[in-house]
Amino acid sequence: MSDPRKAQEQEPTTHFGFQDVPESQKAEKVAEVFHSVAAKYDLMNDVLSGGLHRLWKRFTIELSGVRPGNRVLDIAGGTGDLTRKFASIVGPTGEVVLADINDSMLKVGRDRLLDKGVAGNVQFVQADAEKLPFPDNHFDVVTIAFGLRNVTHKDAAIASMLRVLKPGGRLLVLEFSKPGNPLLAKVYDTYSFSFMPLAGKLITNDSESYRYLAESIRMHPDQETLKAMMVDAGFERVTYHNMTGGIVALHRGIKP
């Protein structure tokens, strides 16, 4: 009879912020973070980025090349910023799927979009980025904004995104990254580990979730590493654009 303790000891670990945790526990721990912050997620985005997240997302939409009639998948779509804009672009002949692994975030996004009258061409799907429940060659565009760093197996998620894209389809990954200027990096570290948890405490009464978010940004692959991961998965013409000094980067790849 196998010893369950030995099996647990042999389970691979991954990072949850700066902690090492068993891989099987990461998704649950990330879910707890987003259950906690979902209700005030948009407010915190505005506070923490000074509204810059809206410009980052606007550039993502411009670079996506989405057209009327397209089918778009917005992974980790959360409260629906990108989905709302995509829905207006693709029109009644197109379709947008807002997918999120976290049911609290998905509910906030669904309620928010319904309140704004966005409904007819949008679907809401609770889905794991590593195992997307969609057919092969299905979407014209796939986006994931500020979500990839929370995925346990990023290479599996990127491969899953490639699978569901049509040939010629585009993947856009908007994510916090690594500032190129050492002085900016130092200021950003101070901001992340001092102001972010404090703001989380004052606005959501949860400093720990925002400490995790700061740590998760530091553990995410840098610009060149993520580019290489996309190339290794099979994407072509992979490029990235640094924004706000490299604090945020937008990666784009094409399915051959």
C-alpha cells in the first residue's frame, strides 16, 4: 500500500508569490485572492495604475486587429474591460467569450456588462487557461490581460491558446513585466511592496492579496523569456511592446 505522505512529498512545487507551494494548491490559493478582491477590482486598478491600465488595454485592442464578425476569446477577462470593447467592434455577426477561472470575477464581469447593455454577442465561460474548453481553430483573436502570471503551467496555457486559434489568428498577452531602467525598477519595487499592500488594506481590507500580486509580478518571466515561450509553443512573428518603461509589456504572436 502506497504511503500518501510520500506521494505528497514527491508532488512538484510551484511559486505562489515568493512562496513555494504544491502545484495542486496554487489554483485554489489564486482563487482565494480574486474572490477577496473581485468586488473592488476595477477601483483598485484605477488607484494602483493611476488610470494607466485603460491606456494599456486600449493599445492591446488596437494591436489585436479585431474586425466586425470576428470571434474573440478574452481569457482572465475578469470585470470585462476588453470584452466590452471587443463586443462593440465585432458587432452582431461576431462573438466574444469572456472566460475566467474565478467564478467571483466572472460574476462581477457578467453583472457589469449586463448593466451596460452588453449581452447579445457575449458569452461567459468559467474556464482554465491550461485546458480551454473550446474547439481547435475556433477564434480569430485570443487575449489574456494580467492573467498569465497567475497560471501554474504557463507553457500549457500558451499551447492551449495556440490550439483554439485559427491559422493566422493572433494571441495578445498583456502583463506586468520588467522595467529596463534600474532606477525605475527600484522606485517600482518600493511602490509595489509598500503602497500596493497599504492601498489593498485601506480599500479592500486585504493587504495580503495585494502583497501576493506584487510578488507574482516579480516571479513572472521577463519580456525575452515570455517571447521565447511563445515561439517554443509554435507562434510566429512574436513581438513585444514595452509600456510605461517596461512595467507592462504587450506580447503578440501569430498562429501559422
